[in-house]
Amino acid sequence: MAPSEAVEAEALQSVCLAAADVFAGVGLSSAAGWNQTTDDWALFIAQGEAIGLRTARSELVATAATLPYEGGHAWISMVLVDPAWQHRGLATRLLAQCIESLRARRMVPTLDATPAGEAVYRKLGFLRGFGFSRWERDAAASTAAEAVDPRVREATQDELADCMALDTQACGLGRAALLASLAGRQGSRAWRLDDARGLATGFVIAREGRRAAQIGPLVAAGDAQAIGLLRAALAATPGPVFIDVPDAREALSGWLIAHGFRLQRSFMRMALRAQLPPYLAEAPSSLFAVAGPEFG
Ligand SMILES: CC(C)(COP(=O)(O)OP(=O)(O)OC[C@H]1O[C@@H](n2cnc3c(N)ncnc32)[C@H](O)[C@@H]1OP(=O)(O)O)[C@@H](O)C(=O)NCCC(=O)NCCS
């Protein structure tokens, strides 16, 4: 880094983002080709803590956000640096701030990294957990009729509340408030699959994204049940779709390829701990799609 660049980076102002910064945040995530909407940024600002770096002309050039979950984990996301400002230590600086704030609250920093992010996080001591892949299908490929399993039914917000324990079992994160908020958005829909006694055995949520609808989390007892839930979500989602599937779910990945999906990018779950618990090291068997790398 040239000395003048270091001085410029040093002069950036650290800020806590507020509701008025939602559009600047979307500007940065959109420039990186990401899928987050104004609702997502508003959620990070309202339920978590979003921080950034601003130039003297008040341009937002870097961001990071933390979202606390029950049970001791907090999700770090939206680590974005304007391309003109990259490789000057800005992501590292914002992450250090996030980590300090989470450690002060005794929360474990956890995240899903892109390959570029992974390089930054590994240097900071994050350990690598399971990998997952984003699959995408465009609108043109989505016209084929999907046969929907009649045992899968659309769930109201109240009916989805019964599924929160399944989510926690599937990913180890206590985030009922987050999922209620995702499912409660305009344009979101959810489905569940019950056993013979009427108890939920799996569920899926679909929500709107900037580039494509996001399907996830998808939690189910097995491959057939997961595919049944996914068919219902896809049948109701005519446009482009993104879904983030653990690499260990090979049957579902094969099904996606056979149904017109293509691989977009890979992610790595990571946490700043001395040793990863099993649910971060390996994708638990009932986790078929994560909520999205910004939420885990
Ligand atoms: C990833 C990103 C946030 C890094 O921001 P940054 O401010 O340039 O990162 P830093 O300067 O703090 O980098 C620290 C170190 O991480 C490593 N690193 C950073 N970006 C890297 C990349 N694209 N590829 C490989 N290593 C990288 C390097 O070792 C770097 O040190 P160096 O610049 O001295 O070589 C930025 O490239 C970005 O916004 N990318 C697009 C969005 C994204 O992928 N975000 C991560 C989400 S998990």
C-alpha cells in the first residue's frame, strides 16, 4: 500500500449505521453482485449493529454487521469494501471492531465466508467449518410444472413458530426472531411437512431478494422430505431463485442440477473459537439449505 493510501485509509471516519444508511448499504452490496434488499439492511441496523467507514465527503466505503442470536453465537455479515478501497486493511479494521464488541458480550463471532472473505478471516484466527454452495436457477428455466407433495402445506406465521426448534437442531443457532421476521416480510412464504400426529418434521421459507428469490432455511428429516418441501417453494416462485445447500447434501445437489440449477459460488462456515462444535464443523443431517450467508 502506498503511504498516501495508508494516510487516506487512516482518515476514514468510523460510523454506526442508522436507518438513513440503508440505501448506501444496498449500494455497496449491489455493487458486489449480492442479493440483499433494503429489508435486509434495515434488519441488520434494527436488530443488530451495522458499522461502516466514511470518507470526508460522507461516502460509505466499507461496512460490516453483527446480529446476535440466542445461545451465544452472533452472526457477522455484510463485510464489504468498495473496490477502490480494497487491500488497505479496512475489512480487517471493521472485523476487529465487530469481534471486540461481540467478545465484550461473550458472544462467539460466526459467519459464512466467500473465498475472498475467507482469506481475511483466516488471518484473524477463524476456523473453517462446513462448505456450502449457492445454486441458481433463472426465470426461463422455472416454467416446468413442479409436482407438489400433498403432505406439504403452506404455513402461517403461527404455524411456522412450531418449526423453530427444528431450525435450532438443524443449525445450532437460536434465531427464532430472525426467521419470524424473514417469514413475515411482504412477499415471503413458508411451508411445513408434518408427521401423522401433526407434528412438524420440516419446513422451508422463501423470501424476496434483489436479484432472485432466496429459498432457505430448508430443514427436513431426509432427502425425499427436503425435495418435497423444495418443490412446493419452487412451484410458488416463478422468477429466478437462489438456494444455498451444504456440500454434504449430495442427493439434493444432484436434484438441483437435474432441475435446471447451476452452481454460482461457494461459501465456508467459520467461527472464532478454539475448536468448532460438531454443528459448525459438519452440516447437521437435517440442514438442507441455510437461510443465506448473511444469516447463517
Ligand atoms: C473481502 C473484502 C471484504 C476484503 O476487504 P479488504 O479491505 O480489501 O481486506 P483487507 O485489506 O483487510 O485484507 C486483509 C488481508 O486479507 C487477504 N485478502 C483480502 N482480500 C483478498 C482477496 N480478494 N483474495 C485473497 N486474499 C485477500 C489478504 O491477505 C489481505 O492482506 P493484503 O492486502 O496485505 O494482501 C473485499 O475484497 C470485498 O469487499 N470483497 C467483495 C465482498 C466479499 O467477498 N466480502 C466478504 C464476505 S465474507
